[in-house]
Amino acid sequence: MIRVESSDVYEALAARWCAAHRAVRARIVAGHEAGELADDADVKALASLATTTLYGLAIKARDGTLRARLRGTVEQLMRMWPRHGAA
């Protein structure tokens, strides 16, 4: 349950998360429409994966994870990305 004294903070953070998710999804949709992604790419799932990864990376960075390890996570995610024409 949200505590009354922190509900404004919670609402502000939720609004930021939604805005970030919409921006990421819009870019993925544009890439899909431009043929950058596999035809069967699930845009909604990719947007969720990307934003969830971004927030996870932010938490890990805050907790002191080394930049190289964070970069490795991003590089692995991008290797898994469904590119057009990839087999």
C-alpha cells in the first residue's frame, strides 16, 4: 500500500516510467516499420524488455556495479535483438 506522505513521489515516478516506456516503444515501432527488426518482432514485448533492462541497469549502477559489467549486459541484450534478415 502507498503511504500518504509518499504518494506524490510514487505518482511522479510512475508518470516518468510511463513516459520513458512510451518513448522507447515509439522508437521500436519506428524501427520495425523501417524494416530494422524481424517481421515477427513483438514490439510491445521488446519495449517492456528494454525499459525493464534500463531500470535494472540503473539500480545496478547505483549499487556500484562496474561499467564493464553493465556494458556487457547491454551488449548481450542487443545480440538477442530480433534483427531483420537474421537467422
